[in-house]
Amino acid sequence: MKQVILESTLTCPHCGYQKTEIMPTDACQWFYECENCKKLLRPMKGDCCVFCSYGTVKCPPIQIGDRNCCDH
């Protein structure tokens, strides 16, 4: 079984601020407030969560191949 990476560095598309976060394993994170500029990040169209859109590592469900993890 593939090892799941739980840390991902998010980069704010508005100000470029970066922060490493631990990703949840039981749910997708649809919102994230940038610590620097306070903008609320949402997933880009076609992505299931903010980690898939702005992170260095995709979310745990996507890593294990669950493409239906976050149907919303």
C-alpha cells in the first residue's frame, strides 16, 4: 500500500504566503484563510479541496486514488 503524505505547504494565490499544514485524513478541506492577507481560499474548479489546488501535496484521498472522495 502506498504511504500517504500528510504535510502539504499551501501557497496563497493572492499574496504568495506559504504555510505547511497537516491535512485531514477523514474529510476534504474546502476553505482555508490565509494567515497573512486573510483571504479565504476555496478549491479551484475541478479540484476537491484547497490542498489539491494550492498545496505541494494532494489530499490523502486523492493520493490513494479515491477520485470520488469529495463529490460536492
